[in-house]
Amino acid sequence: VTGVQTCALPILNRQRWMLDNRAEPIFETNKEGKFTWVNDSFIRLTDRGFRDLKDNNWINILHEDVRNTVTKDWYSALETGRNFEHTVKIIDGKNNCLQAKIIAHRQEDGNYIGTLSNIIKN
């Protein structure tokens, strides 16, 4: 561990803590679009643990009416390296249907960080 890494670690820990404690549901994916992290708000909203969302399991929370379209558009964004924005319907762990806007921004390393916003319970 270098001096720079030692100095950066507390900053990274503070940033992660701030993201974990935001009211807005936030997620992160790798270059392949697999979920690698979600904050506590995302878990509370979907009523699912991270193991139920990680990798590509997050696709299973999409309502069947939008699943194919959203998945197709998501993988198109990954292939072209563009940001992603879509209105989705989500089924939470209690079978409630929620509508939300998903926005994912591609980072310099090819990973994505995204949010769910404008959440409406149907």
C-alpha cells in the first residue's frame, strides 16, 4: 500500500458511506452491466437483498410488460458505451408494482452508476 493509497482510502470510505445513506436508490454495475453494489435505499425499495439483485438478477425485478424492452435497451447501451435512461416498472418483494425512472451514467472505467427516481407506487 502506497502513501497515496493510504490517503485515498478514508476519502473512498466516506464517499461510500454517503452513497449508502442517501434516500435515493443508487446502484453500480460492472462493464458487463451486472450489479456489483446497491445502497440501502435500493434494498428497502425493492424489498430484496443484494444477493437477489447482484449480477444480472436485477432483471428479475422488472415487470414482465417492460422486461424485454428494458433489457434490450440496457445491453444496447452497454455495447455502444452510452448512458442509459428508461422508465421501468418494478415488482418488489411483496408483489407491489412500482414505476420509476432509471438513469445510469457510464464512468471512465466502463462501469455504470445509476439511480432510480420519480418513484410511484401503482
